[in-house]
Amino acid sequence: MDYTQQVEAVSRSVHKDVITLANGKPARTIILRQTLPAPAAELWDTVTKPERLAVWFAPVSGDLRINGHYTITGNASGSVTECSPSDRFFALSWEFGDTISAVRVHLKEAEDGNGDGGSSKTTTLEIMHTFPIDSHWKKYGPGAGGPSSEDWAASREAATFTERASERWRDAAIEGGEDDRWAREAGDRTTAFYVPGWEAKSTN
């Protein structure tokens, strides 16, 4: 995989005008989108079946149906709150430590012309994650989240990927109206957390 290409293939946005979560805390929503050259039915298996999730995301176990409880190995857990295979949509709670947030995943299929009069299926994967503005958000911002494999996390590819992804989240946060200085510092803290020995580049 070209990790640099993958960073650029994903669009990112940060939204401040978010209704507070059920616990009454103000929130932010981050949105990731990537268009992939595959039909929605194929990608639905990729984002819902444990054996496929383990390949590109992380090992997931549990009862993967509405009201079922899931666990991501070494990471979050939660419950499936909505699921509509016909609409290629599901939602879940994301529980990590004392923080409870909400994730919504939607696959949107389209027809693309291939230049010779034919067409092929493409699907946009959209992931929305709504967070409370707590101490974790204030410290790391929208880019918190890193490699699931310790071996990969220690590689040069992971360092490049993480640094560039942090930069893109920083830019998305600033474009979404967040404070410029905070967004830069949060992005640097995120990169430093996942890349041992990393130091921010001087801006002087």
C-alpha cells in the first residue's frame, strides 16, 4: 500500500455546530469520506464482517446485530444501535475509558462512466464520529486514533502516515472554525503519541 496516497485519498471535515450528546456535553463531529472502486454490497461485507474487519481495521468480536455488544481488541467497545443492510448503514456507541461517543457508517453507491460508454460501480464510505469536548478532545483533537498493530506502529511507514494524517486533521479543524494554534498543537501531540521520538518541526 502507498500510505501517502491513502492519506490523500480520504477527505476529512470537522463540524462545530453539533447538538450536544445525550449526556449534555457539547460535541464535535468529524467526518471521513473515501470513494472506492467497488459496489456497495462488496464493501458492506468489508465493514461488517469480523474476518474482513481484522484485515484492514482491527480484530472485532461480539454480537454484531442491533442492541448487540461488540469489542475491538485493545481498543473500544460498545453497542450496535442501528443497522440497515438494505440502506448500507449502521450506527454504534463507541465506549473508550470514561468517554462515550457515537459512530455512524454509511455506504453510498454511484455509477461512474469509464470513458468508453460503459459504467462501473463506485462507493463512497462515510464515517461520522461525534465526540464530547472532554479532556481527550482538548489534548488530541480530531486526529486521535492510530495503528492497530504494534509492529506496524514502529515502522517508518507508520510514522509518515501518522504525521501526514495529523496534518490533514489539523487543516480540517482549522477550516471547520477551530482555533489555529490549538489545532496545530493537538495535531503535534497526536503524532508524538503514536510515533516514538517524533518532534514537531520548527515553524520559525
